[in-house]
Amino acid sequence: MTPTTVDQGLRAILSRDPAQPLITYLGPGGERTELSARTFENNVAKAANLLRDDADVRPGSRVALLLPVHWQTAVWLGACAATGCVAWLDGDPADPLSDVSVTGLDRLDAPRAPLALATSLHPFGMPFAAPLPAGLLDAAVEVRAHGDSFTPYAEVPGDSPWIVAGDRAWTQTDALDDAVAVAASVGLAVGGRLLCDVTTARGDAVLAMLAVPLALGGSVVLLADPASDVDAVAARERCTAVLR
């Protein structure tokens, strides 16, 4: 049965095998980062605690994510789901609806939300090597002060708005249902491992980052190197389906 919330999907995987790989990121520089379900859960908890404790977010608060398809973006998607926030991909941090913004290395000059964070997108989540511009906080540093577990004040329902990307919007249940359709379109079975070529699979990559592995109880490999041989990478990573 397809989970109706992100938390349900993650709990199901954790109950079976917390060491199971959940998200693997293969970067354009050859870097490889793999997060188990438990490691992902810990990262999400820290980010969710930061959102609640430092930004005082409420269900429906918007978090502008000016980030590429990346394992760290998946963590922020998970944190938004945990707190009931809306992950606004490429959203406007200056919009009055934006309570938080998270920007990458190439977007440091973007407008800033009331709480403005930046991530270096380092393969291992390391902070920036150089000081950031005034008004920007290093997300890798800020999350360290927060706990490895997170409990919402109230259960976040499946009909809670979760992701906005361009003119598309998903509740948690909608995203997980659509993720099943994406999986079916490429022949990904329950428990399977999906290779997503993020350089070409633009729209569906939004769901492949997190919703697909949670909906199917499997894992995803995010390939961000346009020079890679996709089929060779899929074989090496033991993927059972490819999203191009």
C-alpha cells in the first residue's frame, strides 16, 4: 500500500532495514554520497528542528529552496514535510509568504527571507570554507546545534501542502501517488533502486529526489554528471530502472 505521508514512507523503510541505502548522489566532479534511511532521518530531524526552533515555522509556512536536485535538497524536502511546511522550489525569498530561504553556492546574491540559510552543497555536508555575506547563515553550521530526532507538535496529514515547483503543487499524498506513476512509467518495482539522470529528467526529478523511494520502499541514485554513461552507472549502482 502506498504511504499517504512522507513520515509513513520513511517509517516503513526504517522498520525493515534502517541501514538500507535511501539516497545516493553522484556529482559532476565524481563525488559520491550515500545516505542510509537512518542517516537521512537524522539529517531531516536536525533541519526540521532548525526550521521550528529558529524560524518558528507553522504548517503552511513556505521555505524557498534555491537548490539543484541534490541529496541536501532531499533533506530539506523531508524537513518541510516533517514540519508541515511548503517546499517552494526556486521560490522567491523576498515574497512575503517566504519564512525561510536556503540557497546554494551559485545563488548567494539572491534575495533573503527572514531566516536566510546557505549551503555549500559539499558532498559530505561540510560548511563553507570562506565567510558568507552578511545576513546569510551557513546551514551546515546552524543544524549542528539541533537534535537528531524530531517530533511534530501535531501529526502532519497527507493533505498537507508539501511541494511547489513552477506551476505544479503537491500535497504529501499527491506527491507519493504521482511518484508511483513515475515509477510505473519506467518499470520500477516495489523496493527497486532507481537511477535518475537529473541533467535530463527535469520535471520528474522533483519527485525522484524523495517521493519515489519513499512511495516504493526503495532507493534512488541521483546522477548529476552529464558526461557519465547512464547505462554503465545504472549497472554499477545495481539500479533496476532508469529515469532519463
